[in-house]
Amino acid sequence: MSHQKFQDCIDACVACAVACSHCATECLKEEDVKMMARCIQLDLECAALCRAAAEVMSLGSEYSAHLCRICADACNACAEECEKHAEMGMEHCRECAEACRACAAACEQIATAV
């Protein structure tokens, strides 16, 4: 199975991982870091899963759909948390939520295609 059929999802996963890492870093700079703990944790988990999914898809792996299902779930959870903080004006959380939603949609397409 060629990795080319996964290219859009790979790109979305890489973009999401970058956005999540950036969000976690910015959350650590917030005045009330403890309030941001769940956001930071989900950012880190989502970034790790996005990187893993991109790597597995780049291999053309038969496990791509399974990992994409997990990645989509993590992206949706991260987006939900980030959207709460985005409503309070945190731009990095808004950007992260957008990247997570786009990645979740791309991963869901891969997960349901198999």
C-alpha cells in the first residue's frame, strides 16, 4: 500500500503536531499554568499520536486506519479543551483547535476508508 494515498492526512497530522507542541509551550507561559494542565497534557498526547500516525502512514502500513482512529479521538479531545481556552482569548488554543479539527477530519476519512 503506497503512502501517497495518505499524503493529505500525513500533512494534517504533521501540522497538528506542530500546532499542539506550540500550544503546550504557550500554555506553560500562562499566568495560571495549573488551570492549563489538562490542555497541556492533551496537547502533548495529541502531538505524539499525530507524529506516530504520520510515521505509520508514511510506511504505507496496514495499521494506518487503526492508528488514525485513535489519532482522531485524541484530536477531538484536544480541540474541545482548546476551544474552552480560545473562548477566553487564547489565540494559541484557537489555532491548535483548528489544526486538531482538520486533523481529526482527515484521520476519520482514513479510519473509515478501510
